[in-house]
Amino acid sequence: MAEHFQEDSVAAVGVRIDAEHPHGMIFDPHQPQLRVTDLGAIRGDGVFETMYCLGGEIRKLDAHLRRLARSAGICELPLPPAESWRAAVDLGIEEFSTRGTLPEHLTIKLVVTRGVEGEPAADDPAFAGTAWVLLTPAPEALLASRGEPIAVTLLDRGHDSTAAERAPWLLLGAKTLSYAVNMAALRHAKQHGFDDVIFRTSDGQVLEGPTSTVLLVHRGAEGSPPRLSTPERESGILPGTTQGAIFAAAERAGWELGYGPLTPEELHAADHVFLASSVRLVSPVSRIDDVEVPVDHDLTAELTALLAEDLPVGRPLDD
Ligand code: PLP
């Protein structure tokens, strides 16, 4: 049964998952919860997901759970089972509803860390680490920025396109808690007058944004469908659930689909470029460094509508 907090005292809801509460237990995220020796806090050793919940309906839940399991697998990190995450998320939403304040737009984070070294939280490896769900109203500024054109800069990610295969310990393609590099890239971009970043490898392959997937659109000849493409996952990027859901709906609508490798030249040759992610949805790129990129608001709306179909995500998560 959900524990209740004083009305208005918290804007967020936390749900802890542990061996005693495999279906979750509500906690107050405004109070300290984590031990200072937790490896998630001191080494960024853990994985996470960020999901979007609209009007109480979670978008792409299955795809996020599959990607969480995939990231944990890459990191050799045991994970509570999918039923625990589902139950914990439901409990969090129920808590908001019980309070009578279910926000229309929620950001839901699923986090699991390796816990405290040498002190597993439970004998069962699935519950040995620290796991929680955090439900927060999506920030107004982020909602307002949806669909707005953005200027991006291409930045070197510091590895070549063979690194994912050659050096698996880099954990490329896992959504780990170690996002300091991604955040530093965003700060660098902002200091230089850009809104966002597209990473490239040192040997010139387009990768992804620090928190988004790159989508390219080529207009077909009059009467033929557009072509939608994205960098290939093998280059060491995170398989995007937003990209996957848009591709599934676009395929059904008869669009042509393509997967990289993509060079910066191909990026510039596209008719339109977008960054896509779960909560911000689809942002049209209007400039890449000093090169203008055409923005088509109808196309942005079309991609957003394809995403809203919320079709199951196949490739790239299934490969
Ligand atoms: N790539 C990176 C590095 C990300 O952090 C994210 C999301 O935060 C994405 C891509 C987009 O993933 P999704 O569409 O599943 O939100």
C-alpha cells in the first residue's frame, strides 16, 4: 500500500525496489536515500532509462525495459525482473493519482546501480544492487522546446568507429549512469552558441546526440515516399526507442528506411535533420555548425504523429 506524503510537500514520487519490496515501495525523493558508498554515486556504475508518460499512459514501456536489460547485460549488472519495474512504475503513477495530482506529462526514470561494494543488498543477485523509479513532472521548459528548431555542433566523441567492437569495456551502446561526458559536450555547445550536439567518431562517422538519436530525411521524387535514415547501432550508439517507434510507424506508412554508416557529408546532404528522444520527442535541426539546414514544421508534426502511434519497437533493439 502506498505511503502518503503531505499534500504539496513533494512534486516527485520515488519508488524503491528491493528484495523485501519486489513490487516497489514509495519513498520521499526529497529525503536522503542513497548510501554515500553506492557505486552508482561514486563510479557512475549503473544503468538507467528515461521514459515519457502522457496522461498516465507510459510510452514504449516494453522497449525501455528491453533496453535497460540490454544495458545491464553489457555492464554485467544483475537487474530486478521486468515485473518489478512494471509494478513499481504502476505504484508511482497510482501514488500521483491518489494524491489527485497526476501530471499530464511525466518523466519516469528507472535506475539501478551496482550498490555498495562487498555489501550486496540481498543474496538474490537481482536485488543485490540499488534500484529505484523516479516519477517527476516533465519540465515546462522542455515541453515548450518541443518541435522548436535547434542549432547543433558536430563534436568528436574521441573514439573511432571500430571501438564498440574492439573495446567492449568502453560500454558503448549501454545507457550507463556515466553521463558526465555527454553533459560536458552540451555545456561546450552552449558556450559556443549551439543548442545541442551531434557526436562523430574520430574517423568521421556520425553517431548520436548526448541525449538523442539523429534522424535524416530525404524527400522522395514527387509522389514517392520520403526516406528516413539513422546511424547504424554497430558504431557504438544507444539504440533509440524514439527512433525505433518512429521507424516502425514510418515503415507501415510506406516510407523507405535506412541505417548508416553516415558521414558528416551525408548529414549535410540530407533534406532535413532531426534529433529524437523520449521526452523532448522530435527537434528539427536548423543549423549544423555554420551550415543552415532547412526546417519543415509539417514534417516535424508528421514525425511526431508517427511517434504517437506508439508502435512496438523492433529494430534496432531486436538485433
Ligand atoms: N542516445 C543517447 C546517448 C541518449 O541518452 C538518448 C536518450 O536519452 C537517446 C539516444 C535517445 O533514446 P530514446 O529515444 O530511447 O529516449
